[in-house]
Amino acid sequence: MSRPPSPAARRPGLTRSLLLLRHLEPPWWVLLALATVALVLSAGGTAPPWPARSGSLTAVLAVAGALALGRWRAHRPSVWSVGLQRGALLALLLCAALFLGLMSRFGFTIPATGETGVKGFVCTPEARLIYPQTCPDDDLDALRSAEYEATRIWQPWSVDLVRLALLLSWALAWCAACVLATGLARPGFQALIRRAPSTASEGRPYVFVSYAHADLAALLPVLDRLDAAGQALWFDKGLEGATDWDTSLALQVQNCQALLLFLSPASVASPWVQREVRYADDLGKPVFAVRIGDVALSPALALRLGRNQVIEGSAEEIAERFLQRFQPTTRAG
């Protein structure tokens, strides 16, 4: 099983922190993309001028919202249908178009500071007297004469309504973006591990599953079929709170009947997988390998694994071949 290789990761607090960062839902790169887009738009002047620093605030809220949606998705995966994704995309396009249209119509830039201001749509009585022909569509000359104070030309309540409309369209667009990003991102490890079969209960003979976390989605169908056939399995579901990784894994390898290794580029490169295979082989445990990707064995794994032990095929074929080859002393039904 793939684990953080750093020795510091064996400390409980740091281990949980690393796992939390690694297994965020949606993945960390989705959260980073949302925050980056919000900050870039803000730096480019495409953000609500009110409240102040709305771009930075949006970046924080977008990450928090995506994390909340990811947690909801992990518990209710059926909610994330194609219809929901299409609705989120449509809402994103409409709200973004509305926001950009409002900014184009009512936004203006203050030359001295570079800040963005907002016009209103109902002029004050004084502005009507001074600009009877152009009010309420006054240009920058009128704003310059008013020292770029919009409320000296337009009614304050109309300026506030435009600000509110900009903020609402911006917020709704980002809500839709969070839903879309969360739905399109591949389910994270935590969402997948919750769908995995239960691990073997204490005292029941089991097979130890050695794999890389990046491959969990590919091997879940195999685990489901083995579980349905009555084969007890043990893998790291629920092990995140363990206080000592080495001791916990060593005990599980010691007590297993066999080790089932899922071979992939990620697992071959994992030092934790190599340790598990080496330890199981040293203990005389049968080691069965399942190839789930185009992978070349490292010399160490090639030495431990016989050519005839590598199983390939569909999930059904892999489960059937493993059950045919694995003959435990006692198999609980």
C-alpha cells in the first residue's frame, strides 16, 4: 500500500495531516485551480468592486465551498448526476454573462488609483439639472467633475443595487463553478475507500492487499468480486488513525494467509509496497500479483515474483483465477 515515505510521516499528527492533504475531496489541484482563477480575475480587475478584496475572499470561500461539496459527494455519490453537471455549467455561463454585462455597463475605473467604481441607474436631482441630456448615462467627464464619487451623480440606492447585482451574479457563478469542478474531478481516495468492501473482521483468515492509492479506482471491481465470493480481505481502509504505521502493517502481513499485490507503475515505485512484498516473502507467505497497467517489474520484485504468479484480465477473470490458485487452509464463507 502506498504511504508517505518520509520518516516524519510515522508521527501520528503529521501522518494525519499528510493524509488529509493528499486525500482532499475534491483533489488539491482542483482547490488550487479555483483559488488561482479567483485571484487572477481579481488582479485583472474582473471582480466585484464591493466589498473590498472580494477576489481574495472569493478564493477562500471557493476552496471552503468545494471542500464541503466534496464531502457531500463522498457520502452521496448518486447525487452527482449528468443533469446536475449540465445545470451547473448552464448556471455558470448565465451568471458569468450577467456579471460581465453589468460590469461593462456600470463599471468604471478611477484613473488616479486604478480602482473600479460602480455607476447607478437613477440620477440625483442635481445631476439631472447639470447633465439633462446625458443623465443617467453620464460619461467619465461627469464622473471627473464629481471627483469619481458615483453617489454625487446617481441615487445611492441605485448604486447599491448595482453592487448587489454584481455580487450576487459573481457569487452564483462561483457556486456553479465549485459544483462543476467537484463533479468533474475524479473521486478522491476517501470517496473511493468508502465504497470498498469491508476489511476482514478480527480472527477471520484474510488476504493482505498491497497496492498504491492511485490505483484504488482500478482495483475496486476486483475487490468487490472477491468479497462477493466470500474471500476475506485486509487493506488500509480505516487505518488512517493508526499510531504506528510500521507495526500495524507488519502485524497484518504476519497474520495474513497470502498477499495480493496489484502491479502498476505507481505500486512498483512505492517503497511501502516493496517492503510489504519483501516481508511477506521472507515470512513464506504466498504472493500473488495482479497486473493492472503497463508496468515493468523492478529487479527486486522480479526476484520475489515468479512469472506464473502474475494474473491479468478483466475484474471477473482476475477474481476467478486468484480463487483458483489460492488454496487457503481455512476459508471463511
